[in-house]
Amino acid sequence: MYLADQWVDYEVIDAGGGEKLERWGTVVLRRPDPQIIWPIERETDEWLTAHAHYHRSSSGGGHWEYRRKLPEHWNIRYGELTFLIRPTNFKHTGLFPEQAVNWSWIMDKIRGAGRPIRLLNLFAYTGGATVAAASAGAEVVHVDAAKGMVQWAKENAALSGLSDRPIRYITDDVFKFVQREHRRGRKYDAIVMDPPSYGRGPNGEMWKLETSLYPFLESCLPILSDEPLFVLINAYTTGLSPAVLNNLLKMTIGRKFGGTIHCGEIGLPITRSGLVLPCGILGRWEAS
């Protein structure tokens, strides 16, 4: 288990009954989480007085119930990185705090490389990995199909004092972007990807992780440099084993470049109970 336990500005206070109680800086949110199938041991006042509570709808989606005055957005820090937090209509806040285990690893790998690193961040969302890599000195290309998420990533980079760093922001379908980069002959020393379980491209192309991830990894092979540093995959698909990512990386990146592979679950500590909240899996390939 890779545990994101170095946070100061974020905390899972408690979890139970399909929900988690989280502190984002000074703001407390109550949100659903399908992994939490155990009961709330004691529904304290904190549960009842959270700033906002996201309620799922039986017909899909949901809505926020605001119980206390909440700013439209606010910032939290992780070490030298700063992120803008904003509750969205889909329960998310613009940041997955468990990814801090990867941000620290990315920064360590880039700083320890001893050479310039060019990193490609695919399905890049609001740019947690982009900000981490740029902060460590990498040149970054950030690609996401959602224009709003790309703009949010630019704001995160600015908040972290990285506006002048070599970051290219691309709003595009990642499959098509990778194919074009291959035709252009462009290469990357590191690739980070956070693919969704399901999705559709701009022309209705269907993405399903179980059938799309292997061919997508294969399509990334030609754009890796002759001496790649690392490849990182995150996955949130329910029921997908870390061993599956290990196999996919071994059959693609590992077969071509050798190196070592580490895969496992990601988790967040729950303060009140001492339990761990599982938050998906990761697969890391790195050069020997």
C-alpha cells in the first residue's frame, strides 16, 4: 500500500456508511465514496456540521447541501505545491489528494536524473503531476480533452509559482495526440497517465479501460526516448488488480526497455479510526 500520509492541509477525519468526512484546509466536506462499506462508528457533531454535504441522487448525479458559508474556491498546499480547490457538480473538488504519493515520487525521480527530462502528462486533469514535474525542473506537456480542466491546471501552476516554466497545455484527445507526436518524431523521457474507466472521444470514440489500456500503452512506446526515466499509470477502475498493471507494463514498456516495475494500491489514512481508505491503484515502470 502506497500511503499518502504527509499531508498538512488535507485530512480524512472519519469514514463510514458510504461517506467520508474530509478537511480541505479549514473547510470540512462530507462526500460519498463507494469503497466505504463499513458503518460510521459514531456520527459526531463534525459529521453534522460539515461546511457542505454532497448527496447522491438515485437517478444519477447529485447535489451539494451547503450548511455553512463556503468560499467559491480556496487553496491548499502540499509541500512546495499549491492547488485551487472548488467543489464541482459531480462531487469532486479538482484534486485527488492520494496522488501526493506520486507527486513526491515524480519530483524525486526528476531531481535525481541528473539530466533534462521531458515529461508527457496524459488524461492530465487539473495538473497535479504537471505541477510536481515542473517544480522539479522538467519540461512538461499537459494533455486533457476537457478545456476547463486544462485552464484549472494553468491556475494551479500559477499558484505554485510556475507560470514561467516550460509547460505546454494541450486540449485534445490523448489517443490522437500520441499518434501525432509519433508522426512528428517527438520523444519523451517520462510519461504519466491517469486514464478513466470509461469515456468518449470528441468524435464518439469509446474508451473502456479494460480493452483500451493495452493498445494505448503500445501506442506510447514509439514516443519514449532511447533512455526513458519512468512511466506511471494510475487507475480507479473498481476491481482492477495491481497485478494487471504489472502485467501490462511488463508486456509493453518492460519488454522493450527492461527496467523494474512496482505496482500496488494507493490509500489515505483515516484519522479517527486509524483505518486506511483505499483510493485506486498505481503501476510504476522505471529504468534500472
